[in-house]
Amino acid sequence: MTSEPDGGRPPTIRTVAARAGVSKSLVSLVLQNSPHVSAAKRQAVLKAVAELGYRPDLVARSLAERRTRTIGIVIDDLSNPWYVALLDGLRPVLHEHGLRPLLADGRTEPDAVQALTDLRVDGLVLVGTPSASAADQVNALGNQLPTVVAGTREPRLSAVDLVANDDYGGAQLATKHLLELGHRRTAHIVGEGEVGRLRRAGYEAAIAERGLEPRCLTGDWTETTGHRVATELLAASDRPTAIFAANDLSAVGVLAAADDLDLRVPDDLSVVGYDDSWFARLHRLSLTTIDGHIAEVGEGAGHTLIARIAGEGGTAGIRLLFPALIRRSSTGPAPVE
């Protein structure tokens, strides 16, 4: 049963204390889930809270603690499922520690970092490759705000913590898989930013080990560009027998281009993506891909940030998760010529 004391005014911590027959400080301890409260008094306070319908004043709490219990998260592409997977790992860690995420779109809000800082967030997570303006804003903050970059190695932010998968090593896994299947004419659709550069470097290194010539074409992370670039590649007289796409979305575009040209996958063309997105596992696609453990990257970023907020010192660190090849039916032996 809920009641409102004092002529309908909302209950306060004082009225909860009076109803439970305890001090205000003890009510505060219960609300903070302190272990230094007896079971009987904890039960009395929680019963009073329920009966009165008391809700803590979060603004007052934030002022007293000088914390907002919020974490700013800057994302530059809310439409890409890769970001959803990373957030699936990050958000439970924040919630476990009583922290609320505030999302900002770095692509459409160039002052996203500054805006979140103005809201007094307790920390920042930059997901993916940050824009130049976001990097400048973080560098200007110096050591004032705990910050973690999640999902990419970012040379412009060498003074902040970083958690990512090993894109260079993952690209080597993908390329070596195709080479072991006998493919000598391969191509790579290159993604954007530092992640794209690292995956290209991994592809080129694996190709060079076999004494073959790399074939790289500039792309991005979208299905549309993957389709366009693959159409150009597959229409050429020396078309590749295997394509390592920038990511899974790009690979879907490659599969569509192959279908347009009546090429069979994997008999005529093998395709490898990157990220092991949910749609890569669909039976209709069954896409061979690289699992970058993206949810684990998000989880690691969350724990790293919480440690910094708690006062952990030391220089900024880099944590890389080594990816794994997930072999499905979009790759097979090179066609006999």
C-alpha cells in the first residue's frame, strides 16, 4: 500500500526513516546496498520504501557524490550491426555497476564528446573509429575524464585505453584460409579507417608469403559498395576466384553481385566476410567469416573504464582479442581451370 505524507507531498528519506524507525543515515546505507546493515533493519527500511512509494532523488545524489552515474558512448554508425553486438557486451557491465549509458551519434553530432562532457558523464567510450573532431575533443580533455576506445586501434588517441580485436591477425586468418583452399587469384575490398588499413595489411602480408600479387580495391563497410566493387571485379577477364570482403555487410554485397552474374558460391567464387554478424549465420547466406569477439570487446571496454573510474592508475593500455575463423558454406576449393 502506498501513501503520501504531508498533504500529498512526495516522501523523503526523512519520512522513510520515520516510518522504519531508524536514522536517515541508515536509510542511506540501505539504499546504497551497504553490507553494514542488519537484515532486520534492512527489511524495515525496504518495507517503508515500498509502503511510501519512495524514489531517491537522483539529482541530489549526484550532487552529493559528484557523480552522475552515466557513461557517454559515442558511435559513428548506428545502422551497422557490428555496433549493436559491441553494445550487447558493454551495456550489461555498466548496468551491473549502476551506470547508465548515454548514446550519441558521432557522425551527425560533431560535438558529441563535448556535449556528453557538459552533461558530467563519469566516463566515455568511443566505439569504432572516432571522427577527427571527436579525437580532438578527447585529446583536449587530457586526463580529466576516463576514456576507452572500443573496437579499433586509434593512433590519434594513444593516451587513452583501447580494447579491440586483432584486425591484422584476423585478416591473415581469412586470407590463409582462401590460399589453403587453392585460390591464387584473390581480391580484398578495403574498409575505411584504421580497421580497414589493418585488415588490408594482414591480407597483403599473407599473400606476399605465397609470392602472389595482392589485389585491393577501395570500399567501405556497406552492402551497396560491396556489390558495386564486386561487380567490377567479377566482370573482368581475370576475375578472382575468391574475395575477402571488408566486413559481413560488404560480403553480402559480393554475394549479390555473384548472383547477378550467375556465378555459383562457392563453386565459382569463394567469399569471406568479417565480424560474424547475426545474419552471417543465416542458412541462406551461411557466410564464412572472422569472429572478432565483438561482444567480448565491449565487455572488456566496460571493465577497463570502470577500473579507471575507480581510480586505477598507470599508463594507457592496449588489449587485443585474437579472432577466429568461422568456416561456413560460402568458401570452397578453387575451381579447376
